[in-house]
Amino acid sequence: MDTKIVKKKSKLKFVLGGLAVLVIISLSGLYFSRQKKTYNVAGEDIQLDNVTRGKFEDMLMVTAQTQSLNSSLVNVLEGGAVKEIFAEDGQMLTKDQPIARVYNPNTEFNYMNQETGIMQQISQMRSTLLELKNQELAQDKELLLAQNDYNTALQTYNLQKRLYDAEIGKKTDYDISIQNLTYQKQRKIIVEKGFSNEKNSRNSQMAAINSSIGQMDKSLQILRSNKNNFLITAPASGRLSSFSISVGQNLTSGQSIGKIDLMDGYKLTAKVDEYYINKLQNGIKGILDNDGRSYDAVITKILPEVKDGQFLAELNFTGKKPENLKIGMTFGVKLKLSADTQSTMIPKGNFYKDTNGKWIFVVKGNTAEKRNIRLGRENPLSYEVVSGLKAGETVITSDYSELKKYEILTIKK
């Protein structure tokens, strides 16, 4: 029996049809995938700004506050609870004027024990000194006695020798006088030698003891002066500031409870965003305006510690100062970071927080298209454009939080 060929054709036709459908689906997917995501946005919901070219001023505006040019910290020397307060914030003080008194019974008890111990040691050392002096006195007496006995023996010998030579005295008495003189002479030599040796040793001991007593006296004076550390006094003459303590408050040793402004001039301190920590340095000039006049200042110190995203910079006036300056006054200061240059610029806007300055929407007619850009320096008003934009173009500088996932915007008037 012959096989029917019609079924083979039907199967081939089915396979070819399936392949055609797959090709159509793939082409459709490729087409739609290449289509840029579009979003309709109302014109009143966006902010448009022009790209310009002109003088770019590389500067930074900061808010600076006046402080005393020099100040001295008021530190707690001995920790304890605040017992009395003698001054208040803003008061003019003279050096060593009492500010507050603290009380610490444990420390005071330790001071008393140490003082008693030192005084006992000093007393023992002085007793030892007295013993050494008594020993010296006894040796002086022994030396004096030996010298006197020797002199007496010498006189007796001389007398007996004259009598014996004159054949008046007895030989026995003469021999005894010789023997006694020899003994007293040897005894005197031994006493003198012992006296010399012991005197040198005794002098060394007395010198060491006197030195120790001197050190103990100094320690006692320091210990007694430390008792005065419970009284907190002004380290210098000036105005007390940043001072706020209460009776009963516990203070620790070394804690700063205020400062003394020496009132010898004024400086400016400014909190600066950490972004500029590597851009600011000593010598950068600044200008501040007050009552229609400009005043020059210069950065003299950078405090690199970052706190809450900011660091401190100190500035000094370089010429005339504003009149009637007071501590705590605030001024806007313009810091010149580098020389002005001709640059392409765009105004600052909220777009930056969503794009980090890497792209922006460029407007053409009723549409805006996403474009990659590169920004350089910035000042309070503008960003410097390094590449990606030309002067005369229009860009969207408002918030991108609803727009950042799209590539083309249709702007409806």
C-alpha cells in the first residue's frame, strides 16, 4: 500500500508557522526594548535653566561667629561634687579669682592620710639626725679625752726623763712614763682614725637624710597645695564664657567647665561642610560685609575633626575690623578658593541629589532627553560644567525623584 504524502506537508507547514511566530515575537521584543522610557510631565512642575558661559567664581560662603582671639580653658583640677559657685557666665574675672568649689570626702581623707604619713617620716628622719649628732658629740668627747690623756702622759714622760737624766728619779717611774706615753699615743691615733672614718660616713648619712627631708617637705607642700585644687579659680583675667554648672553636679578631674576670653581681640570661627576639608587651607582669603562696608579676613587654622558632617575653620581679620564687635556676632564670609575662570555653568538645583552630577535632562522643544555630563567645581550659585553641555542649552534643574527612571520627558504646557 502506498504512504500518503499529505501528512508530511501538513507537519512541515506547522513547524514553519511556529518558527515564524517566534521570529515575530523576538523582533517585537527587540523593538520595544530599544524604545526609550518616556514620561509626561507638566511644565509647571519642573524648573528650567539655561546653560551659560562666563566668569566662574570659585568661592564658598560660610557663616562665621566672633570669638575672643585668645582664651584660656577653665579645667577641674580635682574631681568632686560642686559645693559652691562664686561666678556666673559672662562675668569679668581677674586671675586666680574663685569660680567654684568642689568637695570630695574620699580625696580629702586620702590627703590627710598622706600628710600624716609624710610628717611621720620627716619626724623619724629628724630623730635619726639627732642620734647622729649625739654620736658626733660623743666622739668629740672621746677624741678630746684621748688628746688630753696623751698630753698628760707626754708631760709625765718629760718630767721623769729630766729626773732620770739628773739621777734624781727612779728608773721604774721613767720606764712607766715611757710605756704610758706609747699607749696614749697609739690610743690617740686609733681614736683620731676612727673619728675621721665615722665622721665621713656620718656626714654622708646626714646629707642624705637632709636631702630626703627636703624632698619630703616639698611633697608636703605640694600635697597641701593640692588641697587648694578643690577651689576652681580663673586661670587668667578676662570674661568667663561657656560656663554652666550647678550645685551638687559631679565634675571629673581634667573636665573643662568654661573658658576665660582674654578680650585681647577677636577672631572668626566657621563650621564648614566636610566636602571642603581638602580644599580649605591656611592663607585662603575671605571677605565679609557689614553695614555696607567690606572687611578682609584670612584662614589661620583648620581643625580637621569632623563632627555631624562639619569641621571648624578659624579666621583672623587682616585689616580694619567692624566697629562694636562683640563675642557671638555672626557674619557671612565669602572665601576665595581660587582665581576666577571663564567656564560653562548651570545653576544649582535639586537634580544633583538624584544624579550626583553625572547626568541631566536637556530640553529641546517640548521634550527633554537624558544626557551624561561631568561637573567640576561649584559655588553657592552654580556648578562648573566640564563636559556634556554647551552654552545656550536648556536643562531641567528641579527635583528628579519622580523622573530618574525615565530617559525622555514630554513636557506639556
